[in-house]
Amino acid sequence: MAFIDEYDFEFLKNEAENLVLNELGRQLETYSEQICKCNDCVLDMAAMALNTVKPLYRVSLLGTLYTASAMDQKTYGSNVREAVFDAIEKVSKNPSHEPNEEESDEEASSGEEEQA
């Protein structure tokens, strides 16, 4: 039996993921420039920001409370905000697809839906 099968890792969570995703959503809603928000670009932004911030793993509800207080701390909160902002800037300037490629696909599929 493999090690991973011997234990229940379902409750091991990285709360930094929730914090980054919430911050990414907030910043994308208010971002002043027109940028690609296709699935690939948004996932790249999230991954880049998550690779920058310190992970906050928890196993219990108390761990959740601890991470909530960590976000209130100026240093961690500002690190998350800065990491998300930097990720948006980098990915929007260097998307992993050709410019307008993803947007054209999305527009084409939404046009097909409207015709249906």
C-alpha cells in the first residue's frame, strides 16, 4: 500500500489559495486596462501569484482562523495583493497564447450560442 493511501490528506488545505483567488477576483474586476481573462490566462495569473506567496497550510478549523488572522496582518496581506498584481501584469503582457486567439474563440462560441 502506498504512503498516500494510508492517510487521509483530504483535510490538508492551502488557505493561501483561497486568499489569492479572492484577491485575483477583486483585482480583475477593477483592473483599469483591457486584458485577456480567458481560462488559461486567469489560471496562469493564479499559479504565478501562488508560487510567490508563502503557503498557509491547515488541517483544522483552528487553522482556518489562523490564516484569516494572517490575512489581517499587514505584511501577508500586502504580499498577497502585490503577488496578484504582479501576476496580472506579467501574464497580461505575455499571455501563453497568441493575442486575441482565446478571445476570438470565446466570441465565436458565444455567437454560436446566440444563434441557437
